[in-house]
Amino acid sequence: MTVNQRIEALREVMKREHLAAFIFPSTDPHQGEYVPDHWKGREFISGFNGSAGTAVVTMTSAALWTDSRYFIAAEEQLRGTEFQLMKLKMPGTPTIPEWIGKECGAGAEVGLDGMVNSANEVKELIADLRQQGGITLRTNLDPLAQIWTDRPVIPEHAVEIFPMQYAGESCREKIARIRKALREKHADGMLMSALDDIAWTLNLRGTDVHCNPVFVAYLLISSKDVTLYINKVKLTPEVETYLKAEGVGVAPYEVVAKGLKDYFEYNILLDPDEVNYTLYKRVTREIVEVESPVKRMKTVKNTTEIEGFKSAMLKDGIAMVKFLSWLKPAVEAGGQTEISIDKKLTSLRAEQPLYRDISFDTIAGYQAHGAIVHYEATPETDIPLKPEGFLLLDSGAQYLDGTTDITRTIALGPLTEEQKRIYTLVLKGHVQIELCKFPSGASGTQIDILAREAMWREGLNYLHGTGHGVGTYLNVHEGPHQFRMEWKPAPLVAGMTITDEPGIYLEGKFGVRVENTLLITPYMETQFGEFLQFESLTLCPIDTTPIVKEMLLDEEIAWLNQYHQHVLATLSPHLDDEEKEWLKDACKEI
């Protein structure tokens, strides 16, 4: 069916159910950023395949809300459908409740599937809709079960054990720490819903979600028992034996609601941003509504995990240098496209020890495509690369010992003065983050200004975050800490990983982004407490040919030269003579 035919099929269901509108989020029952195909309902109904967005269909209209990363892509993908694009955070854009109120009127009934919306989101939505003239919300219907005839099944891939040599802490030890944290929050147990939290806790990994080594499950922890709710076909005899030895029981995935009903403790911790509304409403015990303690536990890496990150970054740096030394001559020879260079880079990473997968779909945007923040080349959009202008390349890999995320903007040939100026502004922002020293516990929002200050002086900005946490052979986006303009109070502490990726995007022209993955490390202790700093884990030269040197401060030049000397010394022993010569030239001082 076409998108418009799907909308009509949905409206038939809505008519039978007396619903004036239906809301489709981008999430699944576990509130994941990236979800298994089975739960890609928003993509099914709208045709928009970005990782973030909400679709709403009424009996006479349809709209999709998404953020600035996807404005350009969404406009293209929604063309020819009933959907109108709603640009989040832009002046004049109504909220979803406001739009529904205008389209449906007072007293209407609106539907959404409570299994794929978090408890907090639904509670806020109920309150907001009530203010639009008493609109009510129904949460017990999944219309996709009726209209999505070829809907993919929930994944049944086998789960594997994540070895202690890379985890650095056993499952039993992690559960003991979790129980201690629960006692501090006066909670007797918790339901764990986030798939990366479950994988981290149990030292297990899977392949249920594209690029993210997680598996579909729930984990219920009480003061005495631990139960993994999972489709048992996913458990090999080895994993079953391992779970039993770690004191973890197993029950079918679909009976988690019964497990909550039978839960015997006085109270239970539920993170209302993670647990879906349907399961939240099934709990009969007192609910402790606070953030899951596991979120922050897994963001602070132990010594083994840090060494794994460094090992993964070394392998990734070798692959990147092999790729970059090949790139310009290949482009000059002709025949290279955005897709072909993506395949080349992936093949070079796949040659490295412990490589498992890419960590997200590569963004290889040449010239104007680089201005589309989350561009992904398709056979329809793929264009040839020429020996001129910018290639923006954002990519990463999953190695068994770590996860990588790197962006480089590469001059393939002659540039305009505008391109050089924009590139240098972005680089200044990147380096200022790298140079930052700050007190332990500061928020990334307080540091974010360093990446933007120089560009703000020229009336330039970007609307995405400046950085996010990175998992240990887990999700490439890990929170709650981050660099972001909007207030996010999550404290930064030693042992966290975080990316540094400012950018500027000029629609129809080009985009620039420079990204390293950083480790937060101790800096000094003073009478004012502990101060921290950043250590670059990423090992790859930053293109110096577009730099307008006069725009850089002495400290920025010194950082870049020192970083390149570190990259050269670390990677050279692992390269052949030709690659060493290329790297030596790429890392020469400016």
C-alpha cells in the first residue's frame, strides 16, 4: 500500500473505534531510539524513516513532527502524501495537543498504543489534551495489528555472552550494585525496560536492533529474585547455563505484565521515562517514580572498559587512515559515489580484529547533501564525488571491545572562502570543548557554549546537540549526560565517554561537522574540589587544508598540533610505508 492508502485503512479502524485521531511515536515498548522493524509504526504510516518524529492522523488531515536533523529529509519523504511537516522548535509550529485540538475540536477521543509510549509521555499528553477542550486519550488499541498485513515479527535472534575480559565486572556484581542503589532510593525492586541497560546488567549482547547489540527483553529485580522476560528461543544452552549460574531466572517475554501483577515486594521502582504506560498501569504496588539507577551506572566506564575503548579506537583509526589515504586519489580517478565510499570504509573496518558491525548507518554527504544533518545515501539520492568541495563523513563501528563514532569533513579539492571560514569556525568550537577544564558534576549544558561561541558571534548556529555518551559495545547514543543547548542537568564525572561534534549546515550548499569521542579524566584537586578534563580517544587526522589559520587562537593551534603528533605516533606502527607517509603529511604542524 502507498502511504495514503495506509492512512485510509487506518481511518476505517478509527471510524469503527470512534476515534478522532491516532498518534504514532518513533519508539517501541522499551523506549529505544532505534527500534526493531516490528515497532516502526510511525514509519509505516507516514513513510518517514528518520530516527525521531511523531505522526498524527485525523479523519481529515495528517501531520508529522520532527527536529532540525530531519527537516530536509522529511520534506522529501512526505512529498505526495497527506502529511504536512511540523518543524519542532521553530516559530509558529503548534504542539501535537494544540494541533489535535484545532483539527478535532472539544470532547474528541484520541488513540495511541500505550505499549509504545512511556508513562511520562502519556501522562503529560493526557493533561495537555484535557486543556484543549476536554479531549480524552485511549491507550488500549494498536491499529497496526489490523492494517499492517506484512508486519515483521518481533526478532528471535540468539543472545550471546559478553566476555568478562571486556566487561570488567560480573553480572552478579552489577546486580548487587543495583540492589544497593535501590535501597538508597527506598525501593525494594525495579522493572528494567531499556534494552541497553538489560544487556549491560546481564553481560549479554544480541542483534535484535540494527547497529545496536541488544535484545528484546524485560528484567525484573526484587530483593531476592531476578527474572529475565524473553522469548526463550533466543537462549542457547550456554546462555541458559550462564544465567542460572548468575542467579537469573527466565520467563516468557509476553508474561511480563503477569510478573508485575504477582510482584510481592512493598514497592517497585519504575523509571517513568523508560517503562511504557500499559505496564506502568498494571502495577498494583506502590511505585517509586525516579530515574533508573542503571542509566548512570553504565555511563561510568571501569578500567577494563576504558582499555577496550582505546583498543577499539586504535583499530578504527587504522581503518580510517587506510580509507582517507585512498579517498582523494580514488575520487580524482572518478567513479566514486557516496554509497561506494561508504562500502569501502565498512570493508576496511571489517578487516580489523573483533569487528562486529557498524554502530549506525554511515552519513556520507557530498556538498549539499552534507547540509542534511542525518543524511543517508540511497540509490535514488546517491551522487558522484568530484575533486572539489566538501565530503561530510560521519561513521562508526561496533567492536567486541568498544564502540566508535567519528566525523570528519574532508576537502576533496578546491574550496570557496565561505567553506574555509565555516570549517574553521566549527573546528574552533570542537577544539574549545577538547581544551575545557571543569569541576566534577558540571552539566554538559554549561560546557556546550564553548562549541558555539565563535559561530554565535557571526550569527551562525546548529540545532542538534554537541555531544552524547557512547556505550561499551552497546548503543552509540548513551545518556543521560550530553552536551546540549537545552538544559540537561545530568552531571559529568570521570570515566564517562562523550562525543564532541559541533557543526554548521548551509542548506543547498554544504555542511561541516568535526567529531571525536572523548573520555572524561581527572585534571586536578584544589580547595574548590575535583576538576576534570577531556582525553581524545579518537585517533584520526583532522583535515587541515580548509583551515584559515588566522582565525585560530594560539591554544587552538597548539592543541591541533599536539593531537596530530599523538595520532601519528600511535597509528604509524600499524601502517604500511605508503600509509605512514600519507599520515605523516596529514599530521604535519600548521
